[in-house]
Amino acid sequence: MIKPILETRSATPLGRWLTTVLGSALMVAAALSVVGIVWSTILTLEFLGWVVLILGLELLVVGSVIERTHRRIGHQRITLASWITIARAGTLAVLVGFLVVGPTTDLMAWVPSILFGIAAVLDGVDGAIARATESVTELGGRLDTEVDALTTLVGASAVVTAGTAPIAFIAVGVARYAFALGLWWRRRRGQPVRELPPNRARAPLSAVTLLTIWIAFLPVVDEHVSMVLTAAVAIPFLLNFAIDWVLVTRRSGRRTG
């Protein structure tokens, strides 16, 4: 059995969350140090403010996941795989900073696509490491789901804003949040919500969507090409969510809490 290289053993949700705050701050600070060496002029108050804002919002989500998981099944450690997931969130925070400030050189125009590519690639790395180290946990899975949704939301919003994807593509970014909100509303009203059955299409569709967003980020791709590509990918992606909605809101089957 391969042991995780790094795991957090804090006994309380607050302790684990504070550890993730410190770890995230250190990782983002290291990344910004590299950015500062290459492009010192970009480290403006506006840039840093957006990075801190997005990172703070992401850490609130992480804290919520830690708390909810602790209430549901008790203590679960933060493993190396989960740290990689958290690093993905930090990458997105730096990406937003670049998107808001905007590139000032031709070379800098490639940075958003590089950062998004890193976040997308790490999406496959964290799960692989969790399985290789036999450290798959519900906490890690929930963190992965939340960061996946954030990655898609940030990416879809960015390419729509840049004009390399149709405005309707924003639906891809908000689909998971609309789905979760809809389920919450049904539970609140006492309506049935069923367990979501396995679906082999989810992972491939997510991977293809991230790849498509990355292509739309690339400065060398014609915007008309990316428009058509993102529109074509959005159809099966949203259709799959619609099918999932039907499956969890049907009147037969097993009900979840």
C-alpha cells in the first residue's frame, strides 16, 4: 500500500479548514512570486484584490464541504489528492486575476489558457493519485465535485465574456449550480428526490467540455471556430443534465434524504 505523502489529521472541521486556508495561501503566494518575476507590472492592487476575493470565496466553499462531510460521516483527513484539488482552486483564483486585468503583451495572452489547462489536467491527477494511494474519501470526492463546478463556471464565463463562445454557453457554467438549487428547492417543498444513478457519459462529457473551453481560451483559435465548437459541446452536456434531472425527480425509485 502506497501511503499518502501529505495528509491533514486535524480532529475538528475548523482545524482542517484553517489548515487548508494556510496551505492555499502559501501555494497562491508561491505562484504569484513566479508571476512577479516574469511580469512584475501585473501585480497591481486590482489584480491581487481579485485573486484574494476569489480565493476567499473558494475557501468558504471548502469550509462548507468540510463541515457538511464531518456532520454526515465524521472525521476524514485531507489527503495529498485533496491538496491537489485545493491547488486547482488556487489556480482558478490566479486565472481570474489575469482575466480581469487583461494581457498587456502577446506572451501574457497565453497565460489564461495555460492556467486553465493546468486546472483541467489536475482534475484527472487528483483522482488518479487518490486511487493509487488508496486514499479515496467522501470528503475528497465532494471537494473534487465543487472545484470541477467552479472550473467549468470560471471557464465558461471567461470565454463568453471574451466573445469566443455564444452567450448561451454560460448555461454550461451554471448547470451544476442550477441542478443543485433545484434539488434543494424540491426537498424544501417536500417533493421526492431520488438517488442519481451512475452515468458513464458524465466524466467524458466533463472532460470534453473542459477541453473545449481550453481551446476557446487559445489566442490562435479563430473565434468563429470556437463559437461553433462550444455550441456543439453545450448541447450534449446540457442534455445529460436534463436526463439526470428526470432521473432524480421521477416518482418511482429510492428516495434520498
